[in-house]
Amino acid sequence: MTVIFMILYLFSLPIYFVQFYKSKGIFQESPAGAERTSPFGALTSMSGKGLPQSTSAKSMMKVQAQTPSGTQLTETLADKTNFSWKTLSATLTLYSAYYEDRYWSTGSLAILGYEMMPKKPQNLSCLVIMADSKVASVQGQAERVLIAEKWRRRIEKYRGILYKCDLTTPGKPKYVTLIYRHSTDFKNIPFTLYVPVADVRFSKKVHKFGVCYETPLYGYKYDQEIMDSIEMNKQLGATWFTIYVYEAHEKALEILRYYSQKQKILDAVYNWGESITNPIYNHGLTVGVHDCVYRNMYKVRYLVLCDIDEFIMPVKGFNWHDLLPKIDAPKRAHFLLAHLGFHKNKSKTEMSLCCHKESNRTYRMPLFFSLHNRSGSVVIRYRQSKSIIKPKHVISVEVHRHRFMMPGYKLYVVPPDVGVMKHYRGYYHPKYRGANFTLDYTMDYFKPAVLSALERYYCGSIPG
């Protein structure tokens, strides 16, 4: 009798769990004949003290994927990408996926997106379509790294996430999505839920210095400031730039097109704000920074992470070519530079400049040439710091500090008497009330070259 009771109990467990998940809204049946819109339920965080150890998947379940004919992925991400926000469920949205070979002989995938603040853990796997096949196969456990900012006391409803999958078979992955680890019903997963996989290992040109603008453009408030920053960073050594566009007005878009289409030195991610989930921190900053690191992993040797109004400067020297020999070493992969603030203008510098030939055409003096009133010292404990990284050796970063690097690589905190990050604000920040200030005119060294570039654009024939 006891044996019969135990058998009935075990058979009832699946029914119980299905009913439980239905009651929580985690599992829902689709109406008859309706297309299933998601392979997901609720997701949760990980403890996140380090990147989890890889676990190879032995199962190789294969199904026919709904791949439309003629669908192709751009091989390089120089000026445009096929990425877009993919809503897999009410709890998970993905943007991009990158193939890399740093961990595993058959390669790995890094998948970036946002997940809802979760309640119950779910074990996920990567479902991959290889380039030479229309067959999808399960390619290992999806290890998870939370990439929300640790310093924030309050995390929004959605937080940044990085999933890592070690591939179990050789080949070039072309598309990926995430599924329950033990799921066997893949046939109804629509192709629209797959994210294209970018293989950026074979860049046509490797730049020594590149800039990743961390905060996406938003609020329709930037136009000339974009050009000011790009031209200044060009003087410091940058030859490649990446920027994410949450929203922008036409004047800003004209400048972005000027650098991306005419000068071909800018990768502008125009669709960043389209269908992005909300609420999230600072217009998707944390995922954008990680996408920028992986996007430029093999394209840039040294990647500067900063905002439009921030500049990493050597204390003795004129550019990053002077700075790096003083701080670089083979096993250093992340260089942290202290924050030095410039505040409310006290100089008499004219803010608007007229074109020489046409007095009715003007442009503004860049803020870093008109603000000379700086803090007497750097911000203590390296708060608000910014970074230079070697992207090939970095796994995850935070906006103001380091996080995970490849084994054997280390952080180097740059002494303030060697290099700093100069931050230009047109107002007094409340944190610096009562602080000592001094006058600093060192940026004026770059004024002739930067103003010449601005005049060519604003006083010549403005590109469309």
C-alpha cells in the first residue's frame, strides 16, 4: 500500500509544479494554434563573486530552426550592426552576442541584455544555429554575471546581465537564444527570438587607442559637444570611437554621420534606444559599456572608457603615447585614473566664436577651453574614476572601477602625479562646495588644432 501511494505521489509532482508556475504567471499555455512567443519564465540573479567555472553540456539535441532564407549577419561591426533589442519574455531582453576564443578550445559566446528583478532561479542553456547549418543545437549551460553597478543603493526593475556559454562543438555560431536547460520543445521558438552572433576577431585594422563613450546620448541636449570631444580625443591619440544613441536631434545626427560616414572613425549605434526595456539605469549605460568592450575586443589595443565631458590626461606629457609607457606592463589590463573636476567658469573667455568669412555663422568655444577653475586635488578613494583597458584581457567592467579580468591580469591604479581624468562641468557640483580651487590652463595647448577642426566644419560646407 505504501509503495502504491509513493508511485501516485511521484506522478502527481509534475502536475503540481505546472499548476504552481501557472499561479505565479511563470508558465502559461498558449491558445490553440497560437505561436509561442517565448522560451522563458522568470529569472534570477547570481551571487557574482567571479565568473563561474565553465560546464560542458553533453547533450546535443537538434531541431530544425525557423531560419528565413537570405538572412545574413554583417561580419564586421565597423559602422553598423544587425543587433536590436529582442524581448524573449516579460523578464528578459537581449541585445547582442559575441563569439570569442579566450576560454574554450571550441569557443564561447558572450550574450548581453537586461533581466527583471527575479524571484526564482532558472537554469538556462544556449540554443545555437551554426553558420553552415539550419539546425539548432543546445550548446552548454548559460553562466550568468550580474553587471549592475554595485555602488548604487537602488537598482531599477531591470538590471544588466551577461550570459556566457562555452560551445561544445567546433564551428562558427551565427545565431543564439536562451532556453530552459532541460527543455526539449524547440520547434515553436520563432526565429525573431534569436540574436545574431558577431565574430569580431578578424578586424581589418587594429587601432592603438579607441574611445568608448559610456553614457548613451539622450535628452536631445548634445550637438557640438560631440565634435568637441572627438576632436580633443583625436589630439590625445584616439583614432576610433564608439557611441550609443538613446535619442538625439538632427544636429547631433549630422555630426555623427560626419564622423561615421565621411571620416569613418566612429561606430554610432543608432538603434540603442529602440525597444529597450525600462526602467533601467542611465539609458542602458551598464550593458552599453560591456557591448562596447566586446565590440572592440580585437579592434582596439587600449580602450578609453569615459563620457563626452571627460578626458584622460598625462600630467607630464601631451597625449596617451606619452602616458602609456609610464604605466603599462604585460600583465596589467585595467588602468584606473582619479577624477579631477573643473567647475563653474571664472574666465573671461568668449563662449561664441564667429566664422571669419561669415559673421552670421558661429560655433561655441569648447567647455574645456573656457573652464580653468579646477579642484585643488583629485577625488579621494578613486570615486568617479575612469579607465583605460586592454579589452582582450577584460571580462567585465564597472563605470568607475574594475571588475573581472582574464586570469593573471591585474588592475593598476595610476598615481595622480602621472595621469588623471579631467571632468569639465559648467556648474559647481554640491560635493565640492568648500573645496579648494586653482586655475589650470594646460588644455589651451590643444586649442589651435581643435578650433581649426571646428571651424572647418561650422564655417565650411557643413556635411549633410
